[in-house]
Amino acid sequence: MRKLKRTEVLGLKKKLHQSQGGMCPLCLKPLGEDFSKIALDHNHSTGECRGVLHLGCNKVEGSVFNSVATWGGVGKDYDVVLPYLGRLIEYLRAPGAGVIYHLHKTEEEKRGQRNRKAREARAKRKAREVLNNRR
């Protein structure tokens, strides 16, 4: 494997763009033709180029990897991070425990909270108006 020259980056982006059918393999949306908005993704351990992604998708990929490596406590070894991510996907797909988290608010509860705050704000405004009219 050889190291890519800086002058070869755009050519590789175009080649990978074509081989991927102009689509981002993560979000499955078109990449577009503005290559300044397309990232050349690579493995940070080996340096090997993998493909082209939207800048945001590339940021997500890097952020997820770094989060698992750091907060997951597994280090920056792809052979350890990838199985961890596989287990995370399995965990997220598994059925829940059948109860709602104690701090979670339903849409109805959120609406009630907004309405209560709005009523309090109206009452404060009205009280100010009454006080200002007495002066």
C-alpha cells in the first residue's frame, strides 16, 4: 500500500464517489458534486482510505469511534471497538423492560408544562399592568 500524495486526493475522491454511485454509505443520501463538502474517510490507526462521506457523516463516524474508545474504555483498537458497536446495536434493538423512565415526559405532559408556564407568565404580566395602573 502506498501513501497518497496531496495532489491525488481530489482524484481519489472522484473515483470513490463514482464507485459508490454518488451516495454516502452512511446516510444513503446523494453526496452531490461539490467535492469541498465531501470527506475522504480513512482509518485513523492504519491511514487506509475507506471511502467518501458527507462532512457531517464523517464527523459522526469519528465521534462515535472516539466516544467508544474513550468512554467505552476499550481504547482505539478497531478490533475491540467494532465488536463493542455490534453489541451496542444488538442492545438498542432488544425489547425494553416495559416501564417508562421516571424523568421522561410524554407529549401531553410537555404540553401541560408549557401551558402552565404560559398561564403564569400571563398572570405576572396582568399583575404588573394592574400595579402600573394604580400609580
